[in-house]
Amino acid sequence: MKPLLRVLQYLRPHRGLATATLLCAACATAMELVPPWVIKIIIDDVIQAGQLWLLPWVAGGLVAAYGLKYVFASLRIRFNNRLEQTVVHDLRSHLFAALQRLSITYFENRSTGEIMSRVTNDTEHVERIFIDGLEGALTASLTLTGITIMLFSLNWRLAALALLPIPLLMLSAGWFTRTVHGYYQVIRRKSAELSGYLQDALSGIRETMGFGRQAAEQKRFDRLSREYSESNLRAMYLWSLYSPGMMFLGSLGTVLILWYGAGEVANGRLTLGELVLFLSYLGLFYVPINQIHSVNHMLQHALAASERVFEVLDAVPEVADRPGAVAPIQKVQGAVVFDSVQFHYRPDVPVIKGFTIAVTPGERVALVGPSGAGKSTLLKLLMRFYDVTEGAILIDGTDIRDVPLAYLRKQIGYVQQEPFLFNGTVRDNLLYGDGTATQARIEAAARAARAHEFIAALPEGYDTWIGERGVKLSVGQKQRVSIARVLLKDPPIVVFDEATSNIDTETEVQIREALHELTKGRTTFIIAHRLSTLQDVDRILVLDGGRLVEEGRHEELLALGGVYAGLYDAQFQL
């Protein structure tokens, strides 16, 4: 019940809509109780008593009751739809905001498709609580209450007989709820697995085609799809036993009423109209009971989904602002110090071991070393994608853990080895650096990044749609767009994960010119892959096994004949 109570808390800001829905539901229920009473009047007073003059008035009253029921039901649906869409929007928005706050490790340990499933599929199932669950349970409860009062006011003995199957219905409902909830937890998990695989398969469709693995991927998809279908069927089979069973138990009440009521009419203690009236109300009595069973079935699916939604909302980020973290007033100069930094992903496997350096404002520093030496990890620590295990990283003398995350990352421009561009226009991607940039600033940044010429040659220039991950652009073009984006951000510190191994020489020259423009007057960290391009950096830091083993300029390190020289010779021989 706890997840349900948490979902219902989202109703608080919208009490007005909830109240309007409740009032309309109550009025519609009241109108639903009128027709059986009118039928009783027609049988006893019009037909048997021969008062035909009453018929037009009774018929008019019946039409009025049906009309008012329609009006109130229509308003109830309208108010409820507005309520559920507003509430689900709030829930979806809070969920996305929670994802934005989480640390990078959360996303590294889960597939994108699985996370998407929680934001879309699971949230949509939670929506059923408000579309069918809340409205259905409310309407059924009001109807059940009203009819119960009417039954006991008409004949308490018949009403007591009608309630005899209720304990069996309640016991069966409890068993069904416990059983089906577990089934739906499996269904939501299988749905997430299928979504995760589908997202991965579509992202890697070029690799699938290139390696001719279509048949193998089809088998994987079929297996996951079959598992998802079978998990749904288990819940459906259970419902196929439960729902007809509830109807059978409910019908026993009708049999008891007919058995006892027929004798009461024969003995003159009950009129025929009163028995018909009672049976009419009894028919209405079991409708909301069956409706509540259906709502319970739907609710278990929605609650299983809500548990997955609240897992995200309750997740605690591993990297977060410290209490009292305040952004400095003065402008960041860009002095960076790594002070005895140590870090591990797993306690038994240290990645960075006692790393210490001091970088002056505006200095251009290259990080080199064999694969797995810790180069990328150091820069992720600088941006606080992770927090250091021991030691500290300082910018202008302030521990980066003592300033807000948003402020820290605003001071750093990050150009990834494989630049990520969003599915939109070139302009959209450039404005990611500064959403307020004018066309003149956009073009100036693009020119500095050596990107304006190819952008202007695109079919719609800066308004050209570049597809998912910028698929319509070459690697070099994406790299230059990402550099222009950072130029618009205008940060004092730049992190560049160099990626020039798979581009032609002309494009490499353009990227280097763009990088030169980007790093002017900024503290720069470059992860270098081509050592022959490092002659113009101020300092080269050589890492091996998570330690700083050498530092100096290109010529100095070659003269040492150490790790750097070995890496350079290996590349030169290749």
C-alpha cells in the first residue's frame, strides 16, 4: 500500500479537480439509484393499481434521471482526465529531474533502454491508477454504499442474504492480490529487459549488418519477447480463474434472494414491485463489486510499475553537493591542483595512486600513457563524475567538493573522444553551449572551430537536421561542432579527449586549428593519442598503472628514454 499512498500524494496540489471529480461521481451515482425505484412504481402503482395517469410523469422522471446521470458522468470523466494527466505529468517530470541528479555510475550500471522503460512504460502503467483505478474505485465505492443503504432500507432480511457471499469474495480477493502482484513485478522486469535490448540493438544496427548477425539478433529478440509474453500470460491465466469465480460467488446471492423473496411475495409480505426493485438493486450491487475486482487487477500491475518508478526517485546520487556548498564570487582563473589523489571503482582494484600535480592558469597539459593508465579517469574526477577516494582536487585553491556541482561543471568545457550530438539541427547543438547566443556569436564560434564552411554548405545551413547522434555528419565534422559548442560556453578550463586516429590529415589539421582557438588563455587538459602532435603543449604528463611516472616537454621526455619514448617509438614504427 505504501507505493499507492505515495502516488496519491501527487493529488495534493490539485485538490480542486479531485473534489470536482468526487462530487460529479456522487451525483452520477445518485442518479443511477433512481431507475429501479421508478420501475417499482410502474409495477405496483401504474400496472397493478391501474393508475395509468401516472405513467407520463414516471416516464419523464426516468428520462430526467438518465439525462442528469449522463451530464454528471460526462463532467466526471472530463475532470478526472484533466486530473490524471496533470498528476502523471508531475510524476514524469519528477522522475526525469531525479535522473538528472543521479551520478554517472547509475547510468553506467544500467542500460539506456531499461531506464527509458521506467520513464515511459512504467509511468504509463502508474497512470492507470488515475485513469481507471481512482475513478473506477471511487465510482464503485459510492455506488456500493448507496445501493447497500437502499437494500437495507427496503428489507433487511433480504439484504443480509445478499451479503452472505461477501466474506468469500474478500478472501478470494486477498489471495489474488498477493499472487498477481508478484507476477506483475516479473512482467515489468521482462518489459524493461526487452526495451533495453531493443534500444541496444537499434543503436548497433550498423554493426549487426556489418557482421551479418541479423539471424542471431532475431533469436535474442524472439527469446526476450517470448519471455515477456509468457509472464503476461501467467497473470492473464490467473485472472481467467479469478474473475469468473467472483461472478459465480456473487450470483449465489441472487439465487438466495429469489428463493426467499418468492416465498415472501406468495405469503403477501412483499409486493411483486418490491421484489423486482430489490432484484434490480441487487443486480447493481454486484456490478461495482466486480468493478472493484477489475480495479484491483489493474492496480497490482500499476503498483508493480510504481515501485520501479520510486526506486529511481529514491536513488541517492553517489556524487552530490555538500551541505553549505557555495559558488565563489570571484571569476575562476583556472589553477588546478591534484593533491595525492587516489581513486578506485572497486576497493581491491585501485585506478589512480597518489597522483599529484599543479597546473597554472592557461597552461596546456597533455596526458599520455598506455590504455588503462587512468587518463580518462583523472578528467572525470576533475568534473566530479566520480569523487576521489583519497586526496583532493582544487581549482584556484578551493576543493571542488566545496562548490556546487552545477557551478563546477559550468567552469569546464568537455570535448569527448566520440562527440555526442543531439537529434536536432546544427543550431540546436551549438546552442547547448549557450542558449542565449546570437547568430553572430554562433557563427563566430563555428568559424573559430573551422566548422562554419561545412555548416554553410549543408542543405539548410545551421538549421539542417543532423539526425540521431549527428549521424549525418562525419567524425571530423562532429568534432568541430562539439568544439564550437564549448567555445560558446566560454569556460576557463577545457578538457579534450583527442580523437584523430580515424580521420584524414586535412580534417586533423582543421581540428588542431580549432583546438588551438579553443585553448587560447584557458587551462587545458588533453588526452593525447598521437604523440607526434604534442610538440606545442606546455607539459606532458605520462601515466602508467595509475601513477605519474614522467613529466616534461616532448623533447625532454624523448631524451629520457623511458615510458614516453617507448610509446613514441611504438607509434612511429607503426
